[in-house]
Amino acid sequence: MTAVKICGLTNLEDARWAWHCGADLLGLILVPASPRYLPPERAQELARQLRAEGCCTPLVGVFAEADPQVIGEMALRCGLDLVQLHGHEDHPFSLGDLPRPAIVAKRMRGETDRAAWATPGAWAILLDRYDPTRLGGSGQTWDWARYQAPPSGAPRVILAGGLTPHNVTTALAAVRPWGVDVSSGVEVAPGHKDPRLVEQFIRCVREVTP
């Protein structure tokens, strides 16, 4: 079964709905420059409320070019189960130094760079579209036909970039990833999810990979 990550959650109502619809991962963006930014105190409270309601779905905190110590402190403070790292290509550090498993984002320009899989200790690799002005979250697709499957033993693959309920089945057929990540493709405005689209997206994934 393909895992579904609903990212860019900013409020309890949307997070609760994604959980009840069967999302496998819930993403909280802890990047101040993002229109879906969730301040630490709000992320902490959102996590507390979800856990109080019985939600066991893993929470993923998204970071961009953040210091490892800051990432670790935020992960513990906000009750995160996983961290997702963008923009650390030029400032590598040992993922083993983090208190939580890491999803490492790679921006795709063409064929899958074999170096994308050379990320020791990564829990997963997230493949997103390359954008020279952004570290992630472009909301645009990339050429899935040029995807090259990872070698044996590589981390699990999460596909991101412009996914919607209308194209996710095509993406799944082309890439066959471990999971898919969606944010803007199920929104009515940045940080505000459309319940109908969230449900439809998850249903489409489940119909292809039940």
C-alpha cells in the first residue's frame, strides 16, 4: 500500500480530517518563509490536541537549511515523529545526530541522480521538482518518465511536486514510490485544505494500491 503524506497542515480541523481520511503521515511546515508556516508553539499545541484525541499518525516537521541543533530541539518540543530536510545539500551533517528519523528532500532536474540515493541514514528520500528560487513546495510536477528506480538497499522513495487527485494515479504508475506527498494540490488556499480534495486524493491512491 502506498503511503500518503498530507503536508502543510496549519490547523486542527484539517489535520483531524486528514487523519480520519486515512493519511499515513501528517506534515507541519516549520519554515518561517513558507505561507504554510506553523510557529513552534502552534505546532506543539496541534500535536498535543491530536494525541489527546487518539491520533497515532506520525507527525513530520519540515525544515529548510536549519541548524541540526535547532531541528533536534524543535522535534522534541513539537512532538514530531519524523523530520523532513530541505536545502542541506551544501551543508551536510550526520543524520544520526538527529533525535528523529529524517526524510531528505532532493530536487529533480532530469533523470534521477544516482547521488540522490547516497544519503546515509535517511529514513526516506523525497523527490520534488527543482526550482532555483525555492527549496521545495513548488506545486509543480516534474518529468516522471525520466525517473530511474533506486538501487537495491536505497531508502524508501516519497514522490512530491504538483500532485493532485487528478494526476496521482498517473504518477503512481510511472514511479511506483513508497509514498506520495501532497499539499497545494488539496487546498483552497495556502494552508487551508479542501476536505473533499483530501478525501478524494487518499481514495485515488488507495484504489491504485489498496
